[in-house]
Amino acid sequence: MLSYLHVCKADNGETSVFDSRDKFAAGFVDGNWVLNHMFSFYDMEERLNLVQDDQEALRILAEARAALNRPLEEAADPTAKSA
């Protein structure tokens, strides 16, 4: 299980994605990816199931990032010097 990634999916296809590396959050609702969409606590507990397969979770993350044009934002190296 990838410690930085949390992906949950409902039987109807609704999906929740959170990548803690850059605080990316998205939801797949009504056939569209929505940036910063958060499901309710009830939905998370009762309807959405945690995706256990790392490859599937990474595929869903890549799909969400591509659809929303949000590539991973790597943290800047504080020791790097600009020219």
C-alpha cells in the first residue's frame, strides 16, 4: 500500500483520490473529474471502498491528474540556488 496515496471507489464509479505529496484531491462524480472534491464522511464510510491494488490506485491517480491537467508538483529543493 502506498502511504502517500488514498483512493476510494464506489460501485457506481464515483471515486475519491488524495495524494499527500502535493495535497492533490479530486473526485469522479457524474462522469467528470472535479478538483478538490471531497465526499462526505458517510460516503467514505458506507459507499466508497478503499482501492487496495497499488497499480489500480496509481492508474486512477494518473487519470485524475491528466483529466484535470494537474501533474505532481514536486517540492522545491530549499538548498538549490538560482543563477
